[in-house]
Amino acid sequence: MMLTRRSLLLGSALAPLAAMDLSKFRLGVTTDEIDEDVLTAVKFLREFHLNWAEVRSVWGKYNTEQPVEKIQELRKIFDEYQIKLSILGTSFFKIPLPAETSEGQAILDKQWEMLDRAIVRAKIMGTDQLRVFGFTYKTGGEPDKANYPRIYELLSHAAQKAKAQGIRLAMENVNTSYVWSSTQTAAVLKHVKEDNFGLTWDPNNAAQTLETSFPTGYKLLDPARIFHVHLRDFKQGADGKVDWCAVGEGEMDNLGQIRALLKDGYKGKFTLETHYKSPQGKAHASRTSLTALLKVVEKV
């Protein structure tokens, strides 16, 4: 039997954990971790009675590279299926730190143009939050500490530009970024003081540095500066390498992290950023992790 829009909105009898009230726990999934096709992704979300999503790539392109007309189409689909955008994922500043040369300035100019495009798209989608980054270095290398003052300056400037448009920047700590570990994340919050600048906190990414991201790393952060949170799970192999896995099959204490955030007054949204690969495809991987994550949420 085909799932109609009406049956999706009323709720499927087969939907996992259908009786759960998710109105106070604003959980979503990154749509391209389900499918690049937006309609497929939102039907998946409604099957699980979710009303939130993070958007990164849609219809095969980053949202900032899609024309405005496609973002307007995206908004119409979201509205039809009662999905709201928790945060707009961008790749802003997810690049090597450009040199202080004319060539480097040209690279930065393109980044400022991307920020402008992202702000336009965020407003169309009805969110005031953009996910951004803190520059990268070569895989296997080490961050050059001498670069941090300039990075802080550029992030502050970005926050000021965004604030003039009523937009908040939620920087994600991510692998091979100058802001990856909880220590680096805490430092950037100390130096970038704009009140519209905060975090997309990803404890699994921080765990890649082999630190104990929760509870130890989390305690270094100012909870009031956490604007958004990514959830998933990881395993650390005998070689020390961290690999993604389905929620519940790894080492991440999602229940403890969620409880700590709520105790500390966190009122933002949570996004399952699945990441782990299943031979049965992205949607199956997200379904497996989301089903397990909803069982965690039941205990909160």
C-alpha cells in the first residue's frame, strides 16, 4: 500500500514508537543522511513522527549551491509535510586557512559570498541558525598554533556580519579542523565573544581525537553557547581509530550527554547525523540508528 500524504500526517500504525511525545524533545535527522531526494527524506521523518530536520545537501548539491527557486521548492515541501528546519548546514570556513595574500583574499571573498547565500536561504527556510566551521589543516598533520588569532578574528567578523542579518552561527567541531577537540572548542568560545556565535556540539567528532568527549570534554564547554547538537555513535578499534556505527552499538553515552544538556538548560534541537554505512543503504542506516536513538530518548 502506498503511503499518502494524509496517512503520513495522521501517523502510520506501523511507525516505531508512535506513542512517544516528541514535542518537547526537538529531534531531527540530516536529510541527505536519508536521501538526496527531499520528498523521500520528509516522508521518512513523518513516518517517525519527527517535525525537524537539518539540511545540508539537497537534490545532489549543497543548499548554498542550489538556486533560490529550489530552496523555495524545498520550503514548500517542508511546509506540506509539517517539517521545520532546525539548522542550515553550510561548508562555510571548512577550507584550509587561506594565506594572507591576494590569492588568499580571493578565496576568502568566495567564502563571504557563500555566507551571504546561506543567510538568504536560511531566511527562506525559516531558521536563524547556520552551521559553520573553523578552518582545516592537512589530514595527519597538526594545527599551527600561530594561526589561531587570525582564525578567531575571522570567526568574529563572520559573526558580526551574520548578526546584522539576525542570524546565529553554530560552529561545528570536526575532524582535521582547528576546532576539533573539546579543548580547542572551549578556546574558540573564549576568544570569539559575539553572542550570536556558538556551537554545533558533536561529541562523536571530539572522540576522534581520542579524548573522553563526554563527560570530561563536555564539562569544558559553556552550555549556554551550545546552539545545536549532533548525535550518533562510534567505536574505537584496537589501532585507536574511531569508526562510526549504529546508535547503541558503540561507546557514545547518548543518554548521559542528552541528560546533561537538558540539566544545563539546553533548549535547542538535536540532529541525528547518521554517518555510519550500511550495505543496505543510507536510509536503512538512518532507520537503524534513529530507532535506537528514540529508545534512548524514551529514558530521558
